[in-house]
Amino acid sequence: MFAFYNTEFKPPSRVRIFDTTLRDGEQTPGVALNIEQKVLIAKQLNKLGVDIIEAGFPAATKGEKEAVKVIKKLGLNSKICGLARCKKEDIDTAIDCDVDIVHIFIPTSDIQIKYTIKKSKEEILNIISEMVSYVKEHGVKCLFSAMDATRTDIEFLINVFKVAEESKADIINIPDTVGIASPEKMFNIVKLIRENVKIPIDVHCHNDLGLAVANSVASVLAGADGVQVTINGLGERAGNASLEQVVMILHSLYNIKTNIRTEYLYETSKLVERLTGIKVMPNYPIVGDNAFSHESGIHTHGVVQKPETFEPGIVKPEMIGHKRRIIAGKHSGIHGLEKLLKEMGYELTKEQVQKVVDRVKELGDKGKKVTEADLQAIVEDLIGGLEDKRFVELEELAVMTGNKVIPTASVKIKFKDRTLIGSDTGVGPVDAAIKAIRRVIKEVEDIKLVEYRLEAISGGSDALASVTVILEDQRGIKSIGRAVREDIVMASVEAMIQGINRIFLIRERIK
Ligand code: KIV
Ligand code: ZN
């Protein structure tokens, strides 16, 4: 029977994190990042504490080579790696980018040898020896991958890695290229390779059967000292192992550390989601929007008393920069909604909260998703709105936009007895106006725009625009602002001002 722990082997106390979001992650169908976007992601991965960033495949396109060069020039703490086939021209292109590590790969499985590379096994061993040596002669570190390792004849795979080691490769990589290994199989392959070579071992697991994370963890328990992963599990087909999940499992279940600053995981996931356009499923572990959200009455009741009642506890939202949320819906209970309403600034009696619960359940039964804005409307309908006390007033607004001008907004705002003036630019007039307001208000409080929703109420070019914003201050107090106008910029600005006033009102109430 398979034993999940290699009893003679002690797992490393620290595992190397090789992030391939910018290479395998970019191979996600439909994703193409420009240089600026790649630079933003590389800087974020560096902030996150990734040991090695695979910045791209320099021989693939001119833009790819340029991106790898630019990323290397940033002088990040993370080491920069470039991918190359076992061909001198690919390796030269990678070296030309001044990378710290060249990652070379060659297929080794029978099926790949027969249909793709079409060379004998002996020829493959010679190429490996020649190409690893070629990289090393240039004074650059070499990472060698046996592509499709998990479908490779095991005796041949051992030879492949021995040749790479003899040729002075710095790290060898065992890819589960088509994601067909089980955790047991991955464990056994890694264990066997570990017994035959001394140099560091990476694993690179694909998620075709949903096992990439489990296979990566099993590999570490068998002797791998590095994992190749991506943010949000992006990658070819069903993707690669998710960095967030592998890291949190190693840290929390096995007490195996990495250099990852986990508090930046959520913001990294969000950045990659925004730049790649690939949405993270709400129920995705660790960084999904619902990972720490609770709706059902039984759960929210428990969580309000003690979060560990219905959360793992060993992984807390604040560890990864995420937030716990109580959601209003058809399964809501009185305790959860009471807490949520308090956070929104409403102090209701038990009877009033019960009425809100009843109304929310009614809407839920009709199949309607209850947003925070809906909840606010329900409460205001029931008890009247928050008093309209004004801490902040818009005195002046000027917006410049058009062809060949960067949209710019200037605002003058009165905050109590102070006058705040400032301006900002944006991708359009609405963005510029919202940024200008946030910038001037920042002198008093940093207020984040959590959500912005725009709906046209009537047809035609003079349609009424309804804008809803959800704002959040540094203490986590949330408010909703809403305005309806014919002018989208003005509707957005008024919604922002209303939301900001409400934050200050709620703060005053719960002081
Ligand atoms: O999946 C794979 O085999 C790869 C190699 C280039 C390592 O991405
Ligand atoms: Zn891959």
C-alpha cells in the first residue's frame, strides 16, 4: 500500500517557488500580455517573494524577447528565467536577455519522441548533454526539463536526469505535461529521481484532471525542493498548479515554509485577473471571492461568534490579504444580517432586522441575487434612509476629455471647514473624476472604490444613468452611494460624494 510520506526523507523546511505565470500562464488560451502588463506582474511577483520568475520564452516573438530583457533590467530580487528549446539559437536569444537562468526542455516520452521530436533516445541524451553544457559555458545557470516526464519510460528518465546532472545542470524539472499523474505516481517518480540525482528538483504539474496542486504537494513530500506554479492556476488547457493553493497547503498543513509573503496573495490574484482578463471562479480556494464568504444562517451565526466554526482556521482571510464577508441571500439568518447591517451603519431593532431577513428571503425565493445596494434599498424602505448629513460637499468640478487628450478632472471639495483641491487623470472622464475625488479626500481618509455599477434607466442618448458605488475606508467600513442623472460623470461624482458622506456618518455613529 502506498505510504504518502517517504519515511527516510525529511521534507525541506523551505520550498523554492518558481512562478511561470508570465510564460506557461500566458499560454492560457485567449491571454496575451503586453510589455507594460508583464512588467506590472513581474514587480508584483517580486513583492510577493517569488524565488524565480519565468519571464517568458524569448525566442517566441520579438515582443517576448523585449519583455524578458526589460524585466531583467528592473533589478528585482527574484531571479529571472527565460525558456528555450534545446536549440542553440533559442538559448542564445535567452542569454541575450541577460537572464539569470535558462530553462531548456526536450520531450522524453515515447509518444512525444515518435510524433514530435522524431529522434532516437541516444540522440536525445546527446542533445541534453550538449545543450546543458552550452548554457553553462556562458556562465548562466541551467534548469533542465524532461517534457512529458510522467509518461516517460522510468529507466530512460533516470538516465536523462543523470546526463543533465553530469553536464552540470543546476536544477532538473519533472513536468507532468498533460496532467495525468496521480499523487501516488508523482510521489513515486520524484522519490526515485531523488534517489538517483543529487541536484535540486523542481516539479511542474498541469491540472487536466484537477490534481496539479495535490501532485505538487505530493512531490514536495517525496523530495522535490521546488514547485513550478502560476497565479490563479493559469496555464495551458486546464492550467498549472495554483501558487496560492500550493503555498498555503505547504505552510498550513505541513509547516513547510516558502519565501512567499502570503498577505499579498489576494492582491496579486486580483492584479493577474485584471490584466489577463481571466476571471477567478468565486468558489476558487484561497483567493476566490467566496473563499471566506458566508450566507447561510447556520454558518453566519457560527462565524459571527467564532470564525473557525465554519472556516479552516489554519488559513485566515487576513493571512492572504482577503476579507471575510457576510452575504445577504435566501439562506440568510438574523445574526449574520444584523452584523452586516451594523457594518453598513444601520442600528436596527431585532424586529426590524427580522423584517429585512424576511424581505431578503422573499427576493431569494424569486431567484434574485441580493446585492449590498439592494439591501440598503430594503432597509431605507423599511426605516427611512441614513440622515443626509453632509461632511463633504462638491464645490467645483472641471473635466477635460476628447480626442488626443488625456482625460483629466479637477475638483474643489469642502470637507467640514477645509477646502481641498486636486486633479487626476484616467482612462476616461468618469475614471478621472473618481480618481480626482479620491485623491483630494485622501488628505483626510484613504477611501477605496470597491465596486462601480452603471445602468441606463431609459433609452436614447439622453438616457438617465444610474450609478451605484460601494466604498470602503481603511477600517473596513463600507458605504453605498447612488445617484441618477443624465450626465454619467455627474451621476458618478454625486454617487461618490454621497458614499463618502455616508462613511463619515457611519464612523460618527459607531465611534
Ligand atoms: O508543461 C510542460 O512540460 C512545460 C515545459 C516547458 C516545462 O511547460
Ligand atoms: Zn507546462
